[in-house]
Amino acid sequence: HEPVCECNPCYGGSDCSNLLSDCAANAGSGDPYFLEPFWMQHAASSAILVSGWHRMGYSYSDESYISQLLVEYIKKLHAIVGNAATEGRYIVFGSGSTQLLNAAVHALSPSSSVSPAKVVATAPYYPVYRAQTQFFNSRDFSYEGDTSLWKNSTDSNSRFIEFVTSPNNPDGKLNKGVLKGPNVKTIYDRAYYWPHFTAIPSPADDDLMLFTISKLTGHAGSRFGWAIIKDEAVYQTMLTYLQLNTFGVSRDAQLRALKLLDVVLEGDGKELFQFAYSTLKDRWRRLKQIISESKRFSLQNLSPQYCTFFKRVKDPSPAYAWLKCERQQDKNCYEILEAAGIIGRQGSDYSADNRYLRLSLIRSEDDFEILINKLKNLVPTEKETK
Ligand code: PMP
């Protein structure tokens, strides 16, 4: 049996209530444990029990690897939230959106062309785009660095594939594609386009959009994501990729996603989104308060915006803080925070300057409280030494 509960590594004692004094604040990975209290509140309604005989075969009764009921739930959810157009679009599933990143690159690349597609993104960007494209090295596509290198390019023989993350990981900005023209294809990574992390100004209507339950319900370990695709040929090529790669997403993962979305859809999603938004809005407000005392550090600038889902102006509630060390001599922000007992992610991981550091705000409440305490210690230290 797996243990039901574990202490946060910074806590000890039989009931996990003793804070260990020499423990660093973990603000590194984007594990979305901030949603755990919501699921604890809905423990019974979100549970699934799968009998040993259940759905043992490869495919559903329509011979596909995609649950049509789950497709319907996904469309209903997008319609309620108003964050993506799904009418007349095709939907495929992936083992997390991670699997869909390369499926999309593959589908948007010209096949067996003398000129491979140039895959690009704008810094700061999610590092997996580069790492995966380079790892799945192909004659049809190659990673070609930052979009800024190609903005004024006259290269009309090449196809460009631009990754756009909106809201962006790490800085929460609602990015738009930079490259324009008939030879540019864009992959919109919409992992964070939910009312938890951003106001929803209008339904996204891009040619190829990627979503994931990892940041929607917080079930990153289930590995379930989906793509919404306008073009039928692109959809067919992605389907072939997913069929040859894994024969589709685990039926067990699809069943779990179905149950989770069922709970989210109850009461038209208000409960989850309200919980997630107010948690992250409070975290951002508290963090901003501390950093505003400091001249040494700054945060990304995000403004309140009208949200069509909540039908009101919403304060920022980003998944990550993109912290900048402002002093001339503080060239490595990671090391400065590490010395103060805070572990984030280096700017260079996102192809940005190491004066920047990403701090995850979507981890557990314990992790966040430890982070806030360490920051409170760091900021007055600065005042006293002024
Ligand atoms: N895109 C972005 C921008 C992400 O931040 C993440 C997760 N950190 C992913 C994709 C991958 O998510 P998944 O768990 O669905 O593979």
C-alpha cells in the first residue's frame, strides 16, 4: 500500500506539525498541490473504483482510442468557461500535453522536405519546447532558437512553427504569436488559460491549442491533455502520431479525467474556479506586499483585467512569480535566493537572464507559507543593511 499522507519535507513529528528550522523553501517545480484542499472537500464524489474486469481492451466500442463522452465533457467545460472555441473543431488526447507538443510539431512540419520546419519560441519560454524538439531530432523540423532572430526574416522557403504560451510560463503574460505570414504555423499552449491563473477576456480561437488537466484540476500525475484542432489534415496526422506512439491515452486515465471533470462541471464550474482563483490571488497579493518593501527585488507587472467567466474585473493570480534581482552585482538571482533558503528555477532555464528566477506559487499551502517566511526574513535583512 502507498502511504495515504506524507509530511511536507519541512515538517516532522508524528502529526507533521514541527517545522524543521534548516529546511529550504521549495518553490521549484509546478506541482499543482494548491488544488489538493478542493479535492479533499470532494473526496467521495471524485473517487473512482475500477473493477479488475473493466475495459480491458485497446479501444472503445467505436474502435477509437478516444472517449466520446470525455470529448463532450471537455467541450461543455470550454463552453461554460468561455476560454476556447470548440465548435466544428477536432479533439485528440495525449499523455499530458507533453505528448501533444511533439505530435503538433510533427503534424505542422512539411514531410520529407529539403527545408525542415524552424521551431521557435519567445524568451522567457517553457524549456520543454526546445528540449523535446531537439531530442526527437528529425529531418522534418529543427529547433532554431528565439523568434526575435526571425522576426524580420525574408526566408520564405522555410516553414516556421512558433510555440506561444498564453498565459506564459514563467511570467503569466497573455502572449500572442510574433511571427506572421502564410509560412508560419502556431502552437498555442493554453495550459494556464483557466480562471485560476488569468482573467478570460474571450474564447481562444487559434488553429491549434493545447490544454491539460495538470493545471486545470491539478492531476498532473494522471497524464491527460487534449488538443483542439481546426484543420482536418493536421488532426489526422496527430492521430496517426498518437496511434503509433502509444495507441492513445490509457483508458484508466481517461476514466479518471471524466470523473474529475464531472465534479468540476457540477454547478457550472463555479466552485473549483472560485477556490483556485481566490487561493492564487491571495498568494500573489501577499507576495507582492513583501516584494514591494524591497528595492533589491521586483516582480512581473500584471494588471487587473475584465474576466468574462466571473463577469467582473479580476486581480492577477499567476501560477508563477518571475522575480528579478535588481542590483547590478546580483547577476545570479538563483544563488542569492538559495543562500536565503529558497529554491526556485533559474532564468536561464527559460532562455532568459539569470537576474530572473521563477518561484512556483501553485504548490501546497505549507510550501507557500515556508516561502513567505523565508522572503520576510530576506527583505528586512536588506532594510537593516541599507
Ligand atoms: N505546457 C506548459 C506551459 C507547462 O507549464 C506544462 C507543465 N509544467 C506543460 C505544458 C505540460 O503539462 P502536462 O502535465 O499536461 O504534460
